[in-house]
Amino acid sequence: MIDVLYFAWVRERIGLPRERLETTAATVMDLIIELRARAEHYAWAFEDITSLRVALDQELSSFDAPLAGVREIAFFPPMTGG
């Protein structure tokens, strides 16, 4: 099981702030592919991953990062300073 957190417009498109999932995904990208296949609103949220960032267990990561041992994954848009 993995906790998946969604922030900002990702959360708005999916309609949930978080969910707990069972997955066979080996990498972040594999999980995104699984999520896109779940429903249209997931496909919409993950249609352009160039505008997304990902964190694994609260550490910024990449889409090809392995999920083995990861307990939490978060998807969010890039942040800007101010």
C-alpha cells in the first residue's frame, strides 16, 4: 500500500486530497500510467507531466524513480518563490 497525495490543481482535477492505493507499479511513471487508466479525471490530471513535480517520502524525485519501499508519493505543480 502507498499513500498518494495530490496538491493544487492536481487535487482539483482528481477530486481527492489523498488516497491509499495498492499498486504493482515499479516506478513513479508506472504508477502514473495506472492512475491515468483508472478514470477520465485521472487521465486529465496526469495528461501533461511536464507541469508536475513528484516527491517520494517527502523528498523531491523523478518520474523514473523506483517505488520499492516508498510509503508516500505526492504530486504537485512547480512552486514559485515570492
